[in-house]
Amino acid sequence: MKQQEKIKAIAAKLAREKQERSFPAMLHRMLTDIDELVKADPDMKFLEEVVGWQEHGKGFRVHNKAMFIDIAMPTWFSRIKYTSWIRQLSSHWFMKIHTTGGDSGGKSL
């Protein structure tokens, strides 16, 4: 199965669930789903280059904004624009990490 087909299958599964979830719950679900997909299927390893947890597990980082918008946003956050997604992070007290090194550019609670 191609990568796009696998991602569409995930999106279809999420749509079927039809559960209202809070933004932080959807964010956690996305990060957890990506971890599980990467572990289960080597073809999905590219998702680690899109978004993922920081090494310490206390934050996450969008590594590739364009791929995040094209792949992750429609799958886990349907009908929301990237600027609105960033606004949602801020409204839930996520903050950008302003350091140099591995955590640079990440988001943390």
C-alpha cells in the first residue's frame, strides 16, 4: 500500500470515529499515531521528518511545514488552516522554544 493510501486510510478511520475531541487531545493523537505508524511500517518513516516529539518527550516540533500542511493537517485536523492551528496552540498555552540546539523551534506546554 502506498504512503498516501495509508494516510488516507487513517483519515477515514478518524472520520468514522466522529468523536468530538479537544485540540490538545487531537494533537496528542496525531503525535502518537505517527509514532505507531513509524514503528509498524518502515515505509512511514518519512513522517518523522514532518512532525514529532522532541527527544525529552516534553514538547514536539513541526520539522517540515509544507509536508505538515499537506499530510498531517488534512488527516488529523480537517477544516483548519495552519495559522488557526498555531493560534490553537497558543490558546492552549503551548509556547515556542527559543533556544539553540535540538529543541530549537519546538513547542512545549
